[in-house]
Amino acid sequence: MATPFKLKRSAITGKRPGLDDMQIGELAINFYDGHLFAERDTQGVGIGTTVALLTPWIENYGGGSINYNGIVTATSYHGNQVIGTPAGGFKSGAFTISNTDHTKDSINELNFILGKLVPPAPTTFNGLSLSLTGTAGNGRLCQGFTPTNNTGGSAPSAGTQYTRNTDSTITTNTINDVGPGDNGTVTGFVNAVGVGTTTLDTGTNNATSGAVVISDNKDASLSTRDSGIDAAFYQVYDVRLLNAASPDGFNKAFLTHGSATTGEVFWYEDPSTVSAPVISFSGVSTPASQTVAYSSGIAHYTESANNTFTYVLTVTNASGDMYTQNTFLNSDGVGSAFQNSGSKSYTNFAGGTNPPTRNYGVGAGVTTLISSVPRNIHATVTSNHFTRYDASTPYGSHNNQRISYSTNLNIMGTSATTAKVDEDNILISSLGTGSGNAIRVNAGATGDTPSPISSTFNASATPAVYEAIVRGGTLRHDVTNYSTGYLPVGLNLSSGRSGTQYFQMLITRAAVSEFKIVVTGSYAGCFVCLPENSTWTTGLSNTNGWADMFDAYSGAGNPNNADNGCAFGTVMSGSSGTFTCVFGEESSSNGNNKILVRFKLTSGQSITNINFTA
């Protein structure tokens, strides 16, 4: 049966029951003080059994407040805590405070005012870029293997470019003037491994801990990153990683300082032992069929694709774990004889892919076929025929490599040129009236002044022994055997041609009484004729109508048998220059507009350019 309890009471102020006055579960009331008491049983723990005051406060009836003498403790408090009046009253200061103000509002105002007085803190390194120094440049990952991924994050992918490192240590750039430099812990990481830790305090913390280097720890007023910080408030410091261990494979590094973290820097530690690439060549294959053009009976290659020359290029050590770019074999442009055969990607090589496989071409070289088409030029090429190549990988390069080829090539492109001697296109500039350039005609016969003719010269036929040869854009006294040592294989001109040889041209222009001959090269004579002007040819009957540019014009009348010189001013002497020919009182209009010019060449002489001008 339940035990009955009594309600103890008292009306004496300050009266408090003792342990002997109460049992567990009984209540006592002091009606005068308005307090309620109960016996507290702690089961022998702490202060033991005692009588506790359950109502330690006094309500100010009608005043909306309670009073408590002693210390109030709470885990948290929510509400408007009134400041009250401090001992000695309120002092004047940064802002006015009333005894009815709330503490939270006054603290907020005080913080706002202090914020105007305290300078902003220095920048932390949170999010700042971290980069590597002293690396081996960049490389792209090859395919065909699984690179070691030490980062704990996304794996590196084939074809992607990464910073490449090879000495198993990394050093970062220095991050300058960051804070706080007087508290907190700075830690460096390579992947998830700490590589050094330094705890900062208010002293000077310049130190190296593992791979973490703290330097230039100073007052923030000296910062170059954040200007205008007042002295004695904060500190800043510089930090970097120095010679941190770098395992083979894909890695990252970063720094932390409290909650601040730098950006992550990634790289690939390349364990490859591949050597630099090496370029080598096979022999040259000539075209099976060919398209040729003729000059003075000599066959020349045109720029037709039918004239493609080929050879095999081999590259050893074309990749390791990494490569530089898909186009790793770069051409240096055209050769002397051939068009640019083009740069080559890995897919141009046997079994090649983009990206290449790991260790492509290591041990046994890989090959590609190089096809070369002649250029659109007029030349005889004797050296540096083909494109020059450079091979480049992260492991080195082999540059300026050209296949060796000693056979002379005669080339005559299809585009007309006046920069060299072209039998059917010899420049006439602003001379008389009419159109078209000068062309080669038959020399007619040996000798300096044979009967003048202007019949068409057949460039594809075997030339007469007295005809000079235009080969590769150069007019020459020629006794060459083109059936050996030259391509295309041509005529054998080595027999019966040791005598003087001639080159005769026809100018068709009206109203010409004088003109200039511009010549570059060496020669033994130059003669001019108006072949269908009877007055001219009659006056020069002793020389079949030929006037001599090696002899000066007499200054009056026409050149004639007594003085057949036609050079005005500087007389030709067999060397380069610009020389003026005059017809005296005659004009080309009086002879069907035809003018013949005849050059004489002896052994060893040649001319690289001829043109005529007003």
C-alpha cells in the first residue's frame, strides 16, 4: 500500500527544512518567501542526499521580471539579454549604450566598429595556382597500357597532354605573401601522402620541414600581394614544395593551411628509358612512267604526279610511355628538286595509331613511304633534292635529315618563266608595238654571220652540233652526255660539238629603231639583224645583214660593211650587263617587224638570263 506523505510548511522568512524534517517524496513550502523544497537522493554519488530549493528565484509581481542571487548556468540561451547598468555607470565611447539595450545588439555594433579599425586579413592560398618548376616539358600519354594512377582520382587518359617529370622529385613555384603567417599548420601533400608539416606561431617561422619550405615570414604590412595592411596586425609567409618524392606514374600535389587548400597540380613521372628517335632511309625509286618536256632536245621532268619519286623512311624510338604530338615527323619544306612531301603522323607509319602505342618503334624501327613530286621550276638540280625531316619525341629529336641522292635531275615545270632562259618565252618589256615575248629560232648554220633565217626551232628534236643548249633554264655551250648521271635519261651530246655553238632569237615588234639587251652570263659574241629589211641587209652584205654588238656604232647612218658596229654607249665584251643596240636610220617596221639576235658561245660559257627592253 502506498505511503502517505505530508506537505510541510513554514511562514518564517529564510526558514529552510533540514534532512531530518523531510522524507524522500515529501515537499516543503515557505509561504513567506514563496519557496518550494524537496529532498534530493543522489544514491551516494557526488554531494550525497540533501534538501534542494526548487524555486531559487523571486518574482517581481507585476514587474514582468524575476530576481536570483547567485550564478546562473545554461548550455545555450536564446532571447534578449538586457545589459543593465554597470558599476560606476556608462562611460562614453564609440557608440551610446543604454541599460535597456540587449547584449547581442551591442556586440554586433561593437564588431562593426572594430571592423573599420582592423585592416582586412591577408589573402590565404586557398585556390591559388600551384605549378611545377624544373620538369622535362610536356608529353602526351600513349595508348596500349594502363598508367599507374597515384592521385586517387580520375585516371590519366591516352592522348592527353601532361607535365612530364623524370627525376623522381618535384619542386613547385613559390606562393608569395599569404597568411595567416602567425598561426595554423601548413602541410604539403604529394597525392595523399604528407611530405612536410610546419606549425606557425607569432615568431619567425622560416624553416624547411620535409619538402615544405616556409620563407620570408614577415609582418603583413610588407606584403606585395595585399598592399595597405597596417603593421603589427598580421603576418604573411612564402611557401613551396622542394624536392618532394615523386613516384612513377600520374601524380598530384597541393598544400593545406587550416581550411585553405591550394589548387592541385598534376604531372606524369615518366619511367621510360627510351632513347631519342633516329631517322634512316632506304634507296630512291624512280617513276615507272614519266611525263617529260623538252628543251634543246633534252628531256626534263614536269611537275606531273607521273614523275613521283619514292623512298622508305624509318624512325626508331618513335615513342615511350609518352609522345609529343600526332605529327611527330615534321618536314622542313620543299627540296631543291621536289615539292614538300609533307609532315607525317603516326598513322602514316606501318601499324601506327593516334595516339601511338607505348614503345612504338623501340627495338625495330617503323616505316613510312615518302612520295615526292618535282617542283614547277626550271633547273638542273645537283644536290639537296628532297624534303628534309625532323623527328621529335619527349625523349629527344633527330633533325635536318635528308635522304642522300647524287643523280642530277633536269626539271622544267609547265609554268612559263622569264627569270631564266626559256626557249619559247624570252622577256620583251615595253619595246615597240606588238605583243608576245621573243622565241628561239634555228641558228641556220655555224659561223658568226650565216644567212639569217627565222624558222621555228624544234625543242624536242636532236639539235644541230652548232646549236647551243638550254637545259634547266640555263643557256650553255654543251657537250654533256645526258644518257648517264642525269634523269630523265637524255641525249649524248659529247661527240662532235666541241666547236662554237649559237643561240638565235626572234623579236617581233614594230617601230623599233633601238633597244636594250640585258644579259647575265658569259659569251663570245652577239649579233643583230633585220632579216627582211633590204636596206639593212644590203648595207651589211659582207656579213649577211648582221651588225656586231662587240663593235661601237659609228654615230651616223646605218651600220654597214665599212663599220658594222651597232652598240651605242657601252660595247659588249662577253660579260653581264645592259647594252643598247641601234639601227641608225632604220626601223623594224621596214622589215616585217622582225629582229634577230644571235649569241655566240664557246667552251665553258653559259647565260642564265636574257631579256629585251626599250
